[in-house]
Amino acid sequence: MSLLLRFLVGGLAVSAFATFADILQPKSFAGLFGAAPSIALASLALTFHTDGRSYVLAETRSMMAGAVAFLFCAVACTQLMARWRWRAIAGSTVGLAVWFLCAFTLRFLLFR
């Protein structure tokens, strides 16, 4: 029953965000609202229902730290591939290393 509820809530959230993204201009925003925010919100809502407030707070902090780490990863990849003309595999590999470094540093600093 829990899996069915997760499926329904996730599907409804993705559909709502996709509809919202379809309304926005320019259409390049559609990808931003298509998956990650809707799945994160649905996951947090269901986690709150099953595990309570304190667990959701920990999950939310983890999601925020992951987003900050991803920002550094995206900036590193963009700089390496666009400015310095690195190949995609090399830039992505370094970007992944930057993500791990940032994520684990934030985990160490914020979640001791």
C-alpha cells in the first residue's frame, strides 16, 4: 500500500510541476521543474507522514547540501569544458570529484 501511495503522490507531483513548467516562458525552464523538485517534495511529504518531522529535517538539510555541491560541480564542468575546452569525459570526471569533495565537506561541517 505504501508503494502505491508513493507512486500516486510522485506521479501527481511530477504532473503538476510539468504543467507549471509548460506555462512558463522560456520553455528552457521546463526541465528544471520536470523531475527533481517534484520528486523531492513528494518524497519529503511521504517521509513526514511515515517518519516524522525530525527525520524530514535531516533529509531536507541533506538535499540542500547536495544541491550546493551540485552547483559547484556544474560550475566546474562549465568552466572546464567551455572555457578551457576540456573533453566531456575529463570535465565530467573532475566535476564529479568536485561534487564529492563539496558534499562530504558540507556533511562534515554541518552534520557532525
